Amino acid sequence: MIVQRRGGMTEFIPSPQEKREGLVRDHSFNLIENLHQRLYRLETELGLPLEDAEDCSMFLEKLKRDESRNIAIHNELLSKE
């Protein structure tokens, strides 16, 4: 974090590394979900067993629910301040 102070004001600026990490964090789940959907279609078209793909779908749904709950808790805590 880069901190700049001017005229009694403090400005917090994310470093380039923090910006990169934020970008990866914000979009990684969507990329994984997209890859899963593509692999699922290939497995379906090739007639491969879908047990692992269905397990992965359930796991991704659980991750999505957990992330939504975490965001809700975070927003709730921010609103209490």
C-alpha cells in the first residue's frame, strides 16, 4: 500500500502487486466456473461418466454460497461502523 499525505489528507493507493492480486481474486472463480462448464460439455458429448463433473458442480455451488454469505457478513459489519 502506498500512502500519500498532502495538506492533512491521507490517501491510500494500492501498489501494482495489490492491484494484480485483486484482479486475480475478483475473476478467478468465474474463470474456474467457465472452464468447468466447457469440460462438462465435452464430457457429455464424449459420453464419459459425469459423476466427477457433478461433484465439481456441487462444490462450485457451495463455494458460491459461502462467498455470498461472506460478502453479506462483511457488508453487515461495515454498516455497523
